[in-house]
Amino acid sequence: MNAVEIDTLTYSIVAETTADVAAREALLDRAMGVARKRKSSEKLRRGRKPSEGLAFVARGADGRMLGTVRLWDVHVSGDRRALLLGPLAVDPSAKSAGVGSALMRHAIAEAKRLGHRAVVLVGDAPYYGRFGFSAEKTGRLAMPGPYERHRFLALELVEGALDGAQGVLRPAGRKIGARAELARAA
């Protein structure tokens, strides 16, 4: 757990738990709207669990969820894997307090610590560029379904991890059980 205080907003970044599901979904709806469920990234997440140990929430001193980030296992080229980051969301009440940046730094550090080699995402280059993401290594990769190519970014945690990678990203990693998938769809 990392405790952070910025402009009198104190929060901790902790591992997401099953008790966080309802609050996370409500936060994502507030921050991104329900259209988020139709994005290309969602096709890669649907029916899957986040990568082991890579789902985090920022919780205020009062226990309220202020932000969330998750990383997902994906195939990027043949059997080569990477992580798909997203969604990253911050409650509108905590915008500009550094919560999103702290979540990003934490998620990237944990992914590296766990031995992952690369992270991809669809997002705004000016925001994600400060964490090292760029479109330099995504030119021969594609998302399933519609997306804005210039927003498809990558960060190599190990230099050369995406060299020669090509093709459409495919889901990988742990599947959600049928019962859990039905509850999630409701």
C-alpha cells in the first residue's frame, strides 16, 4: 500500500478486491460513461480477469474509491504477450489531484516487478507520453474493432520486447467463470 497526500487529498493505492466491483463500475460510469463498454479494448477484456496482481484502486482516507486501473494479458504477436492497460479512471471529484498519475506509476512499477515485458493501451499521447508510452512500436499491431490508430500506444518494460511484433491483439490470461460472467452482464 502506498499512502499519498497531494493538496490535502490523502489516498492509498491498494490491490483491488471483489468487494470493490460495484464501486469500480459506478466510478467508471461516472468518469467514462456507459459507452466505454463498446470500445475495442473491452473486446480484449470481456470474459477475462485482470492479469494476476495488476488491478489497483486509489482509496481516500474516508474509504471512498477515487480511482482505478487494471492491466490485462494479451497476445501481441504469435505467442508473445504484453499487458493491455485500462481503463484508468479517476472520480471527477478527485481530478487534477495526481490520482491518475500515481495509479499509472504504481501499475507500471508492479508490471515490471512481476516480469512483464511491455504494456499497450489506447489513450491520449500527451497524457501517457509522460510515462514513456508512444506509438513508435505499435505500427504493425492492431486492436480488434474500431480505434483511433494515433492513440494506440506502447511502453516497453524490457527494451526490444515489441521488436517485430505484428498482428491483431488477442485476449490471453485467466478467464472468468460462467457464473461470474452472467453476474457481470446483469
